[in-house]
Amino acid sequence: MKFIEKLSAAWTTNNSLLCVGLDPDRDRFPAHLKDQPDAIVTFCKAIIDATADLACAFKPQIAYFAALGAEGQLEEICRYLREHYPHIPLVLDAKRGDIGATAHQYAREAFDRYGADAVTVNPYMGFDSVEPYMAWPDRGVIVLCRTSNAGGSDLQFLDVGGIPLYQHVARLVADQWNRNGQCALVVGATFPEELAQVRAIVGDMPLLVPGVGAQGGDVAATVGAGKTANGAGMMINSSRAILYAVPQDGEDFAAAARRVARQTRDDINRFRN
Ligand SMILES: O=C(O)c1cc(=O)[nH]c(=O)n1[C@@H]1O[C@H](COP(=O)(O)O)[C@@H](O)[C@H]1O
């Protein structure tokens, strides 16, 4: 099944546009997990099991694993997702960008090693740096467009022939790069006006929208600006706000994550129709 079809099915099955980000930071783990050798796997599996019926996607961020030499644990988590939740898209957040030959190796890493359904990529080096990922036609290629951080404006707002660069990227991907219907774009929830501009340019193309939760993006504004005509079209990512939710009334960390994930999913759904 193609990435876009899998994502559409997950939107419907779980009635959710919420993408649960897996950014495991040992320093923020519960005390009883911190010293375990496989703490990252234990933590992420618990989060996955607690939120899988509330999510349209899971998005592990590779730096949180690679920084600790924990790629083996990322492999195990990806295998767990594929085996236990094969209907939920696995988005590897790697933001890769390099010349074609190297990009091909990054694509093998994302799609063959980790078995990801989609990967985030950086468009700065142009089409021949993105094209190698398209040799996997059933996988998604999610291109950075208008990122959620303030510094994204440094380059993404530069005027290129009367429009800002991020709009040029949106047009380029929609009109030229998306030959196989496998592309999506990253647009931050922290910039709803730009999100609306991108939606107007790209039609129903899926958008990965990080920035609600810890980064403070407004859910109502995000959904209003980014939804498609059928009230979907987005993977709205939240990572830290879910992963490190503060337990209430004797909850454990996974129950707290579930509570915040459900609240976020439901908040999003209030503005979809
Ligand atoms: O590609 C991404 O996922 C991404 C793009 C972007 O513009 N901003 C952004 O925050 N992200 C990622 O989305 C996640 C946001 O995490 P929280 O701020 O904790 O919800 C992190 O894994 C970021 O690396």
C-alpha cells in the first residue's frame, strides 16, 4: 500500500490527525527506567501501546537515538511498530539532504534498514538530492517547506521573484517533484498564515505539521488553516507534551501520555468540520 493510502486509512480508522513524535530523552525518563540498558525501547513501546488507537502516525526523530549510539533500539522500535501496528504510518524524521549518491544511502537507511513508510528531507540541495528517495514509490517523501522554528524565516522568507522561498518550495514540490504522488510537506503549526498559503498552493497534498504542544502552536488556527475539504490532510505532530506529560492521580507515564494524546486528538477533531 502506498504511504498516502496508508495515511488516509489511519486518519479514518483512528479518527485522528495526531502524529505522536518519538523523541526519547533519557534525562526526562521516569526514575525507574533511567538506568536500564534498553530504557529507550521500553519507554517508546509503552508510549506506542498507550497511544496507537489515537494516532494517525508515529514519528521517531533519529537524532535522539543516534546521539546515544542507540540505532539498534530504533530498529527494534520500528520493527515493533511494523509488526504490532502495521496500519499506522511510520515517519522517520531525519531531515536528510545530500548529493544523489549519498541520498541513495540515506534512502536505504530510512526505507530498508528502518522500514519507514516516509522520511523527512531537506530540499536545499535540489531535485537530484530528493529524487533517490522516489525509487521507493510506495514510500512518502516529506519535504521541509516552512519549518516551525523562528529561524526558519532567515531563508524560507527570502524573496524569490516576488514570493517567499517557502512558497516556491511548495509550488516546486506540487507541480514538478511530486511525479508519483508520494510527496508531502513540513509546515509548522506555529505559522498558521503560512500554513494556509501552503494549503492553497498544494491542494490536498498531506502536510506534516509539528509545533502544537511544547512549541505552543494554536490547535484551532492550525486545523482551520491546514485542513483539506474533507477535514483531514495533516499529520499534526506533538512530541514532548505527550512523552513527558505530568502524571495525575497516580497515573504512570504511559497513562499520562495517553491522556494528553487523547486530549490533543480531540482538540484537533473539534475544528475539523
Ligand atoms: O520535521 C519535523 O518533524 C520538524 C520540523 C519542524 O519544522 N519543526 C519541528 O519541530 N520538527 C520536529 O517535530 C518535533 C517537535 O517536537 P515537540 O516540540 O516536542 O512537539 C521534533 O522532533 C522536531 O525535530
